[in-house]
Amino acid sequence: VEGRVTLQFTIAKDGEVKDVKVARSSGSKILDDEAVRIVSMSPQWEPGKHKGEPVDVRFTFPVVFQVR
């Protein structure tokens, strides 16, 4: 199974990944669920900053599953 899932999520002020949701489905629930699982388990990210202070940032992120 191959496909592209577009996710939306928030990187919180502390770098934690939160509110991971499928913005555009691959058409396969298996791929959609796996993309959400993988991104939800990712280690802390570098938070966004505004005027030197950490802030929440909303991301749109594609995940591509491809068999080679």
C-alpha cells in the first residue's frame, strides 16, 4: 500500500507534538492511522519563537508511504 497523508499538528511551547489530525487522507485508513501514530511518537521538536519567547506553532506536514 502506498500513499500520501497530510497531517496537521501543533508544536507546543515545550516542543511536544499535540493535536495530530489528518488534513488530507491517503484513502487508506491504515496509512492515515500509521502517519498519525508515527508523528505523535516523535521526540520533542524545537518550539517556534516570537520575540525570543517560545510559542505554539501549527504545522501542516506530508507523510509519504512508498514501496521501493
